[in-house]
Amino acid sequence: MKFTLLSVCILVCLSMNSGCKKDEPVFEVDPCLSASPKEAFLSFSMYVDSLPFELQTDYLLSDGHHVKFETAQFYLSGIHLLKDSNQINLSNDVALITPTSLQTNLGKIEQSSYTGIKFDFGIDSLRNHGDPTLFSAGNPLAIQVPSMHWSWNQGYIFAIFEGKFSTTTINSSNPGNDFSYHIGLDSNFKPDNLRSFTIPLHVSACGDNKIKLRFNAAHVFNGLTLETDFNTQSTVNYGLSTRVRNNIISGITSVQ
């Protein structure tokens, strides 16, 4: 009888595969320890001095002028992450920064610690004369609305800033005067367009993986007299286009 009961117990234990031996520990894989490449992002915030940027909004500049932006967007290209003294190539190295598109996916990169970022303002001469119709929708070099390409010149517009200015508040009873800055041409893509920021970034499976920059749109008007410096299409009033280009570049700073 004892042998029979023992046999039954053994059979039950074997069939249940539990209860007759200690539970084995279950090890869960920490998703944050994944070694596969992860997406990194360039993330902008836009301001007019200390105020959040909005289109169609009256802003008072430090020189006493009121401005209202109707269009405000610009290109960056040749974007690289920095790792010590090395440059890390990115699959997406062009960004079009607009009030409604402030974040650019730089592609998947190795999980590691990086020391900063570098980029140029505008589009390098090799790509400046490409055909925007060859790029799919969503690519910053594709056809944009409003257009960021001069069909007559076969080149991209590096930056467009348009709107109104006045010496008093801009509203329905005072629409103000037009300003229009279209910055482009290979001659406006220069070595001093290069910007580099030391910003620690640790790319990991569980991080936000963002390099954060900010743009102060008030810088567009630094040193300008709006009553005379209100329009450039780069081929006309080229000196003004260079000044506006420099102002845009100086308006980009890091967020620490």
C-alpha cells in the first residue's frame, strides 16, 4: 500500500510539474538595458525675448518697435553629434525649424554618452541645388508650404521671416507695415554659419534622448532700422541678407 501511494504521489508531482520542488526564480529583462541603437532628437523652443513665440501676435521689441510674425522658419544642415573629439554621422542631418515643427528626429544612434552638437545654418551647396520634388513628404528637403525653394534660382531658401512692424501696437485698426526677409544663395552659406554647443546627452532605451536648443526671434532685428531695413530677397539688398543671417544664427542658444 505504501509503495502504491508513493507511486501515485510521484506521478501527480510529475504531471503538475510543481509543488514537489522549489519554484525557480524568474528573471525579467530590463528594457532600459537594451543595447540596440535608439532614436535621438533635436528639440527647439521659440521665444521673442522672454515671451513664448506665437504667430500673429504683437510683440514689443527693446528698440520700441512692435512686430508681428506671419512666417518664421529656417534650415539647419550638416547636423552631427559630438563624442569627445569625434563627430558622429547621423542618418537625418537636415532640420527645418518652424513654429509647428520644433523637433527633428535625427535617426537611430548608438546608446552612449555624447558631449554636444554642431550644425550649419542653411543648406550646403551640394544639396542647395537639388530638386525638392525628388523627396517624399515629411522630408525637410521636400516641397514645403509656404515654399522654401526658389524655382527661378534652383536653390533653397535658408530662412523666411515675414510679418508686420509698427511704432505702435499692431491690431485690426493698425495693421502695420510689411517686413520680409528671404535668406538664401550659396554665398550666404559660409564657414561662420557653423554652430557648436557643448550639451551632455546620454542616449538610452529609457531616456528622452533630446538635445534642447532655443531660438529668440527678437534677434532677427538686432541692429536693424525697420523703416529702411524691412526687405531682402538675398539677391536684392544683399548686405541686409547677411546681417539678418548673422542675427538668426546668434538667436540660437542652448538650454542648460
